[in-house]
Amino acid sequence: MISVFKVKKDFPIFNDQPGFVYLDSTATALKPQSVIDSLVDYYSHYSANIFRGVYDISEKATAQYEDTRLVVKDFISASSVKEIIFTRNATESINLFVNGIKDTLKTTDEIVITIAEHHSNFVPWQQLAKKKGLKFTVMTNDKLQMTNQFQITNVKKYVTNKTKILAITHVSNVLGTVNPIKDIIQEAKKINPAIIILVDGAQAVPHTKIDVVDLDCDAYVFSSHKMLGPTGVGVLYVKEKLLETLSPYQYGGDMIRNVSIEETLFADLPHRFEAGTPHIAGVIALKHAIRYLEKIGLESIHHHGVELAQLCYDTLKEQFGEKIALIGPEKRESGIVAFTLSGIHAHDIAHLLNEDGIAVRAGHHCAMPLHTKLGIGASVRASFYIYNGKDDVEKLIKSLQKVLRLFSI
């Protein structure tokens, strides 16, 4: 079991706000002191640009930056550091991939995504389909309704031998469901061995051990800031063989091998996809976030989040009955619980919870198509992580009871 009391000591925000209940880690996780110290250390002691300098602090910055690439490669069990590209966030990772793959698609190709996708994994594919005149199919599941876990039957229904792209979330940021990604990939590749599969792992990587080779996905994306790391850093993993065929997303410094008036030769992988000066400090600090997660253990992190989410789900159902609509299956699969309260807008609920020092997310959570399908304008989302405990669930319940009394419901 995770010692929440011990973990909280590593997060300085709780020193400033001892009673703070942070239930919005799905949007962004809090940062431990080791990550903050890493940022300060770079800016204080070796704040130089990477690759270009032949002086000591530049070489140190370069070594630290590239060491993070190795740490990330091992963290997701990739085959090579050449397959790890640093971006600004998971959104840019997806857009980079979409831009790189677009010229390989023909008008007869199909793109398939799911109704539960974050806008970042919905809109880029939607817009690409419109520009290229491609068939754009959205997987949904009428029978499962509020669960929307996409089982093999759905893959057989929607994926065809013309499907060139399948883009799917690993963990839904609203439903909290964990899709059986490995099984989905295997089935999709039986239908079309040439299919290219991108997985949005933004909600999975902070909680679950990922092995991209075992999954056999072609691309996998995630963000640093959701896994205790700094904002402004994302990761795009792409199989090396596929990555060699993609066009660069941006042009400029550091992605160049040689430039002449007549032509430009691009750098080797992965640097040809990392134009310009990156968030050096953020990339370096990401490795410290990974080490922190590994020290606690991803299996423990997953079980901790699920246990709290299940307690929250069950208690909400018991306490509020028909007054509450809980989104997703009764058996929790991740640390996410989303809900609506009858007659009270989600933003009003979040505002009142904030007055009690409780931070939750309210809105459509960048998943408007899913909310539309579920007939919900907005929902409240509580997400649990390593610094949350059972007392946070109790505080949430008590505050929600006050909300109901205030609205006389």
C-alpha cells in the first residue's frame, strides 16, 4: 500500500495548503520536490543550449537531455532511443504523427477512432479525413451505453481491410475504462495487416506499466505533466521502421544535417523531428518524475487509484441514490470517477467544492462527442492519484452533501 502521509511530504504544495484536496490529476498531476529541484538545478547551474556547444555546461545539458530519452525508452520498453521523440505535449505528439503520415494516405483509405477519444485524438484525424476525402468512422457501442469499453466485437464491426488508421485511447479520461489495447491491436491487424495504430496513453502511462513492443502499437503518445513531470513536454513513440517513412513536422535548427542553396539533408532519427530549442529543463526533469513513479511502483499506483475510485463510486451511489448519475461501469478500472447531480450544473458543483478546498474538474473534459452521446452537457470528474487517501473521499462526500442542502435537493 502507498503511504499517502509519506508521499505528501514530497509535494511542496501540501506544505502551503495542508488541507488541500486535489482531485484533478487527470488534467495535470502535482509535482514532487525532486522534479522541481531538477528544473532549478538546470537553470541555476548548467543553463545552456544542447547539441551546439563544445563547452562543459552545454555538454552536460546535452548528456542530461539525451539520458532522459534513454530513461523514457526503458520506461515504455521501446526497442530503441531512435523511436522516442520529445514534443510539447501529447496533443502535439498526435499532430506531429498526423502531419507525418498524411502523405501516405490514399482516398480509398479509412480512419477509425472511438467516441470516447479526447479532442486531441479526435479532431486531428477528423480534419485530416476532411482534407484528404477519407472515410472517417467513429466506433461506438450502443449496448454498453455508459461503459463504452471497446471490445473485440466492436473492432470486427468497424475495422475493415481498407482501414489504414486506428486511433484509440488506452484509458478514457471520462469513463475511467481501460481498453484491452493489446487484444484490439491483434484483432485489427488480423483484419488488415497494413493498418497503422496510434494509442493515446496520456491517462495510462502515469498509472500502468506500458510495454509498447508487447502491445505492438505503431505509435504511442503521452504527456509529462500528467505523470508528475513538468508541463510543456510530451512524448511520441513510433516504431523505427515506420518513423523512417514520415515527413518532418517542422523545419529549422537541430533537425538538419546539412543545408545548401540547392537542398537540405535532415538529421538522423529522432532529431529530425525535434526542430528548434526544446524545453530542455522540462525534458531533463521528466526523468526524475519517472524515477519517482518507479520507486513507488506502477502496480501499486494503479491499485491505489482504483481502490480510491471504487470507494468513491460506491459511496456516492450509496449516499445520493437517484440524485446522482455516475458515468462508466460500476467496477472501476482506473482512478477516475465522473458524475452529474440532478438539477445542479457541474460548474456550480465545482465552484462550491472549491470553497471547501477541493479541486475537481467540471465540463466536458475535452470529450464533447462522448458527452453528447451520453446525453450530458457537462459532468464533474474526480481523479485520484498517489497523494490522495480515503480521507479525501470522505471530504468530497461531505462537501457534496452541503451542495445538495444548499440547492434544497
